[in-house]
Amino acid sequence: MTSGRVGATNGKWPAHAHDGLTHNRAVNKSSRALSYRRNLAGFTLIEVMIVVVVLTLLAAVALPSFLDSLRKSRRAEAFTALSAAQLAQERWRSSNAQYSDNLTAAPNATPPDPRGLGLSATTTGGLYSVAITGTSATGYTVSAVAVEGKSQAADSACRTLAVRVTGAQITYAGCNGCSLVATDFAATNVCWSR
């Protein structure tokens, strides 16, 4: 029995026509799967931009807080140097008529040239420069000032730290570029929180 279709036998499609149909279905199915996988494989530009904006906002908030905390922790370097100077001054004063005005010269046990305290003019990490001023028989001022060009120079609240000893009274100062006059010193100071 023949039908009106060319190449058809017994009412069935020829073998090559059936293979082509199966092949087309397989190609369509695989291209859809590939297209779907391509969509899942990456991010859209909008998604990437949203992530960048969120990360930028987090960095804008977190970075200043982190740097402020880092500067506060580095103040310990100045506190250590000021404490060392205080101890050295008290040792000095126990053998001399007045406190020393020379921070860096090596101590000399033989008068009349007793020299100095034998300490460094900068802190161990190099973040602060240390100086002694206003020495007398009853007191002195020792200060640590953040070195320009170092990270502590950006310490907005406590760029300068100082201790003043007058008689038996110890007062503290901490400020950003202050001149260390009497009004800058107090029994407590925000830079010297305990």
C-alpha cells in the first residue's frame, strides 16, 4: 500500500525523516539547557553593582572606626615613653637638686656634670617625639607629640600627650596641637582614660 507521501512506505515515515526529528528535538533541548546553564553561571551587571555599592558603604562606615581604634591603641606607645621619663626623673631627683632638663644624654654619676636621663627622643615605634620642658626643683613637664607623616599625626583628639609634675601633684594633658599651657592640664583627660 502506498500513500500520497513521497518516500513513505506502509504509512510510516522514512527512517531518515524520523532521525531528523529526533535530532532537532535533541538540539533544541540541549540549547535550552545550555542557555539555562549560562544564565546560572554568572552574575548580572546589576547584581555586581549592588554588591559594589554595599561594600563601599560598609567600608566608608567601618574604615574610620577601625583607624580611630588603631590610633587609640598606638597611644600606648606614648604612655610607655612618658611613664619611663617619669620614672627616670624620679631616680634622677633622688640624687640631684632638681629634675633633669636633658632627656637623651647618658647619666653620669659624678658631679658637677650629671648629664641626663639616657632616654630616646622618640618612642620605640617612632610614632611620637618625646621632650622635657619646665624643669625645676619641684617639677617638670614631659610631652609626646605625634611625628608628622606617621599615622598618629592624624589622631584628631590626642596628637599631643603630656604629663606635668608640680610638687606632689601630677596632671595630664592631651590635645590636637595644643600649646600645653596650664589650662590644657587636668587631673583627668579624655586621652588618658583609665
